[in-house]
Amino acid sequence: MTIFEYMFRNAELIATRSLEHLFIATSALLLSMLVAIPLGIFLTRRESLAKFILGLGNIIMTIPSLALLAFMLPILGIGNKPAIAALFLYALMPIMRNTYTGIKQVQPSLIEAAKGMGMTDFQILSGIELPLAISVILAGIRTTYVILIGWATLAAFIGGGGLGQLIWAGLTNINYNLILSGAIPAAGLALLSDLVLGQLEYKLTPRGIRKSIKRKELA
């Protein structure tokens, strides 16, 4: 039996595991966005804390993924919760850094002009800084989500769901069709998410910035 025949016969199981996989990765991404984007904005207003917080985020990124999952077990038990918590911590740094970097790249002259017009800090943030930084922020979210989909396969090692269950079962039983039934859809989800978020990034990026990026690519 070829891998494609095997996957066709087990399409329902693969679809169920794929949805679980997306739930784990998406939950971690959304939770990290709720924390990392406001924190990245906050750090642009508190430069004295930026180096410390960003450094702390770098330390978290150096912890091996399986070790971080193991740390979560005594706190959250087995299942999807510790996996989501671990992936949430991994996702914080790239999104926070891109938010911070994107806003800091806005030309100071624009900020000064806006202040001279009497705009409040919130108006400057919502009307100037975030629109100009959106492409950098979305690039961080896009890259992070692709990485999370790959790392979500590790949830199976602590009793979680997702495509990692098929990979783990295949490794246990030395069943290569079962391993590939988890690995191929996981890779497909990563590629599809990159494509979809890439289109979203393009649509939400202001037209003037799009043209500027194209000029740099052509130069």
C-alpha cells in the first residue's frame, strides 16, 4: 500500500488530527499576540526596560522545546494545555521583537510633526505608528505561526492531540506510512498558513510601503 492510498483510507482520522493540530498552534498564536503586541508597544515607550525584557525573551527561546514541555507538566498536567502554554512562550519573543522593531523604524520626523499638530500618543500610535509598522508585525506573526505548526507535533509526547499522535504512533510501531500520515499534512498546513498569511500581510500593508518594498527588491 502506497502512502497516498494509506492516507486516503484514513482520511477521517487525519482530518481530525489536523484540526486538533491547528487548534493547538492557533490558540498559542492568538494568546501570544494578545500579550506580545501590547508589550512590544509598551517597550517602545519604556526604553529602559526594552533590553531586559527582550533579553528575557531570548533566554526563553534557548530552552529546548521538549524541556519546556516537561516544565509545564507539573503545572498543567498532560494534554493540550501544557503544549499550548509552551508554544505560547516560544511565540512571544518573535512577535514582541517585530512589534518593537516595526514601531521604532517609523521616522522620528513623522512623530514630531504629529505632536506639533496636537495629536495624542494614542492617535499617533493608531494613526501613524501601527499602520507603518504593520508589515513588520505581520511578518513576525507569519513566521511564528509556521514555526508553531511544526512544533505542535511535540504535543503528542505529553498526551496532547494533533498530527504528532500519528507520528508518535508510527515511531512506536515502526510504521512509516503512519509517520508520513502525520508529517505530510503538518508540512502542508505550514505551507498553506504561510501562503494565506502572506496574502493577508500584502493586503494589510499600506500601498506606499508595498511600493517601497518592491523598489528595494528590484534594486
